[in-house]
Amino acid sequence: LCSKLALPMLDALTMNQVVSRPLVVVNDLHLRRGSTLISAVTPKALANTSRKLFSAASHVRREGVQSGLTAGFKSCLAVLAGARVLRSRGYSVRRRGQSDISQIDFRVGEIKSCEKHPESDKLLVEQIDIGEEAPRQICSGIGKFFDPEQVVGKRVVIVSNLKARKMAGTASEGMLLCASKREGEEEELSALNLVEAPEDAPIGERVVVEVADEEHGDAATPNKVGKKKLYEKVAPELKTNGEGTVCFKDSPFMTSAGPCTAKELPDSTVS
């Protein structure tokens, strides 16, 4: 449809299965009418050059859109007019929004060095390379479970768009992702493992978490993450599944080399 209207191409027609009904994604819109696909936006229908894409009442036809409007404005007009007409004919039309998890910037990193925190036995201070000019200094509460030399060289995952803060007086520029389990009435931390990226995952690569029916968009700024409490919003759904794969709900954390894991702690909390 975008091609025939000379609009910016987002993608070819994409088919997904959502709530057990066929779904067509066109120019960032979801168009659905029961279990019937919208024939007007199929390639076969578009091949018919005499066919009107919208009703006469909308005053928007393929020929008119192609010839009369500038590139940016015609895209908006076609989508809005088309959505209005489709709604009037009983279709469900809604925008495809960005997923909450993609507001958070998870990055593959490598721990280059690590030392004990000078003021806290619970904290380790890592220098983590995530492909920036200098390594990120991150303080992590893993001192009870690891000695510094045990984590050096690990290919890990960090949350990179949190606002910098001080932990026991030492600057920390992100968060090291870990899987953990708690036991007892007081929920004491009983086990902890680093979330690890595959060895072949490039340093600095952004981890992708595909959520059905939502876009994996750009990460939010650190200020927005803090102000809107975006990490707190997704944190309760971070976990490992039965195979130790890190997931948001049921969606795995993926890199170009495979999923991120904490295999020794399946069915655990990730934070």
C-alpha cells in the first residue's frame, strides 16, 4: 500500500497471529475485520489500478494522493482518512505502539576489571566495556557471591540508560543484570548468577526483546527513564524461564548470536 501510494515504506505486508485472528500491519496501522483479511490492501487488489482504496466520501483516492500532496503530509492524510473510512465500515483500526521493554536500553558488555568497593563488602565495582570511548563504571551488589577475579572477562548485559548515581559514595553508571532467588520469610538472597550474553555477541550490541503486536523502538533517555519510572514498570516481568533464558514475560532477550541466559538459575527473578 505504501509503495502504491508513493508513501515512506515501513515494511512489506506483515502477517501476525494475534488473539487467534489474522492481522495485517500497514503503514504502522493494524487493520482487522473479524477473521477476514482486508482484501483492499493485498498486493492482488493493489494491482487493479482502477480500484479506489477509500470511499468517495473521504475525498482520498490513490490517484489524488499520488499527485496532490507533499511526501510527509500525504502519508498522514492517507492514513488518517483511511482509518476513518475503515472504522465507518466496521473495521478495527489501531496504531501499533512501542513496547515498554524497548524503552530500556539493554547492552552487551564485557567486564574488563573489577575490585571490591572500598566502603561496602556487598558491592563490587566493575569497569564494563559496552563499545563506548571509555568503560562504564558500575557498582553491583554481588560481593557476597563473587570475588572480583571471577567476573573479569564475562560477557554480560547491562542497563545502560539509567541515570548515574552514587552507591556508598562511588559513582555508578548503569546496572549489571543478574538472576537471583530468595528464600525464607525474610526473603534472603540465596543464589545469584550473572546474566550472560553469548560469547559471539558483539560488545555494545543492543539486546532486542520482541513483544507480539508491539514495536521494539528507540530507548528512552536516562532522564525519561527516571522521571517516568520506566524500569520499575517492566522490572516485575523480568525473569528466566525453565531453560534459564532471560525473558520479559515470555519474550526472550535476544542478540545476533542468540539469547541471553542465566542457565544455572532457571525460573528465577532477573534484576
